[in-house]
Amino acid sequence: MQKKPNRFVLWVIGLVVAALVLTDMLPMFVQAREAEAPAPAVVQQLDDGRVLVAQQEQAPRKKRRTLMDLLFGDDEQQQEQAPVVEKPVVKKPKKAALPPPEKPKIEKAAGATRLAVFGDSMATDLGKALERFYAEDPNIAILTQGVGSSSFVRPDFFDWPKTISEQIAANSFDIAVILIGINDRQKMNLNGQSYGSLTPEWTAEYSARITNVVKALRAANKPTIWVGLPPMEAPKFGKAMIQVNEIQRLAAFSGGAEFLDIYEKFATEEGGYTSRGPDLNGTQVRMRKDDGIHFSAAGADKLAFYLSQSLKNYYRGGGTVGIEVADPLLGTDAQLMMRPPYQGLGQMKLLEVAGAVISLTNTPRRAADLVTADMADAATVGFDLTKMIEAPVGRADAFGVGKVENPSPK
């Protein structure tokens, strides 16, 4: 059975609660009466005898703190406390990244090999790239002599054969690099007549001009590298440049210059145009400019690298400077065939035999045609069919039908 609480204890608890309530309510009544009481008047007598009565403004009284404020806090006191303002965090500005210090420019040696770059605006880009490539080599100096909008077609605008001849006479360079062609697809004035680009007359004169320049360079002991043209973005222009490129290849080849074919190095796997490709570090970057013709800086640097590989035939580098006209055909039977006078055969015919040119009009001969050909027809092929019969047994050209030398008697 639960014991009932003592009445005396309940009575004491009630008195304590009532006292607390009265203690908390009494200051409120006092503040209310003070607020209702008028503020004391201020009496001031003026000089003219008038009396001025003004009500004195009372300063706001502070709220008296009650027991509840002591227990649970005073809202007014909390509002009077100054807010805590955090000190703003000032971030120091990051220092701007500084470019790497420029490498000291290396002065070229007094006897440095002078590499002249002739041609149009593409030659100018190549010359700048070669300057970067050989910047730390004191033994080779790049002479960029590109002329924008120039060509081998318009000597009235800029005469390249004449200019190169003058440079040869002045002995102003040691090695020649030629890159030209993007402005060559235009009419050519010859003997008072105008010929369209890539016509037979135009092609013959264009090829002759290149061959004569290359021969003059070779006669002056100036090694020459003729740089071919890369793919072009515009389809019609690109096809024309391919034809110009092939004419330049044959003309430079017949004159004795080295031809650096760069077409596939800047083309897609299918042989088409692409503006991007791997740079010297293998990173895919933009190789061509927005016009679809010129090289970007990365593309020109890549071309300079390829050209440097061909230059190793003439420029030895290192502490000494050596120039030598390299002829890969020197001392071989092919030298007699590929150099004038071509053993009496025409140039284009001989290049067909060598595989440099594929005839589009002549049907290639079959093996059966060679065997059944008569002697007159065989002479045009370039060898005598009777040699096959007269060759002794065991020789490579006997083909199993050769004669037996010194037959033994039966």
C-alpha cells in the first residue's frame, strides 16, 4: 500500500512556490509605475521675464533582473552583448608563374656552315623552325630568305632563278634548302603567250626552270635539298599541289638535288589532309594553321627535324664544319643511267624503268610479250633477248635454256 505524502510538506512547497512567483512579479509592477510617473520638469527663466518649462527626457531604465533571468538568462543582456566578429582571413595572392629563363643566345662560329632557306612563306616558317632547332649549335647559321607570295611561275613579281644565281656568285651560303609551290598554280607567260597551270607547255617550262636552278647549285658545289609539299585542306587545291609536287620531284631529281618527300608525314593513314598529328614528343597537337596550307609552329618544328636527318649527309656538326656533296649513286651503274646523258634514253623513259614514273598511256609488258618479241622490239626494252640463250648453264640469267660450254664428247 502506497504511503500518502505529508500535508505539511505539501503546504511548505506551496509557500515556496508562491514566494518565488511574488519575487518575480514585484519588479514588473514597480517598473510599470515608474514608467507611468511623469518625468521631472525643468524650469528656466528667460531674460525677458518669461518662464520656460521643459520636460526632462529620462534615460531609459535598465530592466531589473529577476530570479528567472538569473536561472535562464536575460534576453536584453544577451542583446546588449557585442557580437563576436571573426577576423577575416586575408588570402595572400598567388605569385604569377614566371616563364623559364631564356637560354643565353649562342654566338655562331666565324666559320659556321651557312644554310640558306629559299622559297615562299612556307620556307619562312621552316627557316624559323631551323633557327630554333640549331639555336644551340654554333657551327651552323640559318639564313632565312623566304619571300611571301613568290613562285617559280611569276619572275615579274620575284625572279627566283636570278636571285639564286646572284647568291651563288656572291658565295653567300654553303647549303641550299628550297621549299616553294603554294603560289605556283597560276598562268605562265612564255614568249608572249599565256599558258594555264599544269598544261604541257606550262609543265615543261616549270620543270626546266627548277632543273636549271638545281644544276647551277650543284655546279657551284652547293648541296641542295628540295622539300616537297604537304597535303592541303581544299580538295581542288590539294590535287593541284600533288601534281606540282611530282613535277618538282622529277625536276630536282634530274638536276642532282635530294628531294625530301614530306607528304605522308603530315597525312592521314588514307593519305588525306589532317590538321593534327604527333609532335616531336609524341603528343597530338595542331600541325597546320587555320588556312589549311601553312604549318603551325609545332608542324614547322617537326619538318625541321625531318630536314635535319637529310642534312646529316652534308653537315657533320660537332666542333668542325664539313660540307660535302653526297651522291648516293656515285660509283654505281645507276649513276650512268640516272645522270645525263642517260645512255641515250630519254629522261622520262628512264625514270619509268627506274619506277619513279608510272606511265598512264603505255600498257606494261607481260613476260610472254618479252619472250615472243622480235629483236627490234627487244631493243626498245633495254636488253638483247639473245643474251638469254647465249648465257651458260648455271648463270643466273640462263633461265634453264642456256648453252653448255665445252660439252664433253659422247
